[in-house]
Amino acid sequence: MASSSLLCCLHGLRSLSSSILLLVLLSQHYAIVEVATIRIDIIRRPSMIPAVPAFREAPAFRNGDECPSPSSTGLVNIAMTLDANYLRGTMAAVLSILQHTSCPESVVFHFLAARLEPDILASIRSTFPYLDFRVYRFDSNRVRGRISRSIRHALDQPLNYARIYLAEILPSEVSRIIYLDSDVIVVDDIRQLWEVDLGNHVVAAPEYCHANFTKYFTHAFWSDPKLAKAFDGRQPCYFNTGVMVMDVEKWREGSYTKMVEDWMEVQKQKRIYHLGSLPPFLLVLAGNIKAVDHRWNQHGLGGDNIEGKCRNLHPGPISLLHWSGKGKPWLRLDSRKPCIVDYLWAPYDLYRSASPTLEE
């Protein structure tokens, strides 16, 4: 009888253990489902952004005796975008500009952001307490319906198209602007680029006429005589829109925003290019910009848009380093797989890691 009772108890314990195990497995399963759902929400909900990194405070930079008074005529206006994913690059770019110019207090930064995030603004203020900057909200809906999928997801973000609308976003007293991508380092006085003579041109940038210009557009474009006529009367050359000097007044008066938008509409109807915001700029301006010395855009340091493999510096003097392409120096350095050129970016990195192992 006792033996029979013991067997019943053991059987009950086994059943209980199986039930508990099943409950644990089910709870783990549903926990995974919940986490996966949360992750999807973070990606898809525009109100959620990545956590803002922490940065060290930068030194204070002061004007030299030869600098003009910091009035509107003596200011250098620089526009950049603000994105939490690229904030580390933006901070490094700002530091490099201030460190290498003789008149840092005369530089004004104009940041374009899809959302006015208090944490990001506070981070800029704490990192650069003396920085003269303004922040403008860029309405992503302005371009969301015009964006066509490109070869790299980062190129499809609405903020990547904000440079098209600088003339509409900036205040009227800003008549000239330098636009810079967030993955640049300036190692020369930015005033030299600011003072370039635009003449009758609306944009100045380094031109690369040795590049194969035809590859920036599809066969559907070049095989359509009506579309290909866009370059008639011009000798178009490739230029990179990550470093530009823009005459804001001429851009506004010439309705250049509308011209770029028109080509984006053509792209929606007939795929004529594969890269984000660059090709419509080329369609409107290639062959009709003020050429600037190549030293002001040593681009392509991030490799291509697919694999982001390491690239060497081009021969010649350098005033600006540009990690255009898929590979970003802060990501490659953190992964312990940097390219040699990434060590040129590292001295400007103000990132303060919470992990001591990354700061050894």
C-alpha cells in the first residue's frame, strides 16, 4: 500500500515538473515574442530614437586678433544634419572645424533635425558650451512621398534630402552656407572654403571629371533621348553633395528646389538612378558649378555603398577628410576592425564610453 502511494506521489511530481517545464518554455517563448515586437516598434515608430551617446566637453576656442568682428558679415555659416545615429560623427566634425579655424567664434552652425530632441540639444550644449548654433526642424513629410529606394538604406532616410531645402529652412539673413555631411573631418581653416568666389554659380564643390559619369544613371535614363537631353550644352562632371558651398539667395531665386523635386518625381515614374539624393543634384547642376580644389573633399574613405571596404588616401594635399560610403570610422573603431584612415578620425572623437574596456 505504501509502495503504491509512493508511486502515485512520484507520478504526480513528474506531472508537476512537466507542467512547470512547459510553463517555463511557454513563458520564454512569449517573452521572446514580446521582445521581438518591441524591437519592431522601435524601428517603425518615428517617436522612438536610439539613446543619445555621452560626450566629453570640448575645449573652448577663441578668435585670433586678426578675426573680423562677429557680425553677420564676418560669420561663417555651416549647415549639418542632426541624427542620433550619426551624432558621434557630427560632434567630431564640429570639433575639427573649431580646432583648425583661426576664427572659431565667428562660425555659426545650423543643424537640421527631423525631430527637436531635447536630449540631443542638451548634449551639444554640454559638449560645446560656447558654440553658436541654431536648430531647425525638417519636415520629413516634404520628401517622404518622393523618395525612391536606393542601393543603401541609409541613403533613403528623409533627412538625407534636407540639403535640398536649405534655402527654404534657413533665415533670410543667411545668404551663403557651407553644407557638410556628418562623416567629415576638417583639417584646414574652413574660412578658405567659405571665401571661394562663386561668381554666377549657385554651388561650389570639388569636381571629379575623370569619374565615369554615366554610371550614376540607369540604362533607362540614357536610352531615353528626351531624358538624356538634360545635359545638353553642359559638360557634366561628378561632384559629391556632402561638401558644398551654396549661394542661398541664388538657389531661392532660381527655384532650384523645384527643379530637384521634378527629377525626383521622374524617378518615381521611371527608375533613372540608384543613389539617394545625389543624382537629382547632378541632373540639375552637374557641369554648372564652381569647381573647388580637390583637397576640400577627400571622399570615399568609407568604401563603397555595398561592402564599405577600406580605401587609401588619394595623393595630394588634404583639407577635408570624408568617410562617404558604407563604412563609418566610429563603427569600425568600436568593432576593433578599423581601416588605417580611421585613425585620422579618432583624435576628434569626443565619445565617452560607459565601458572602460573601450577606452583603454
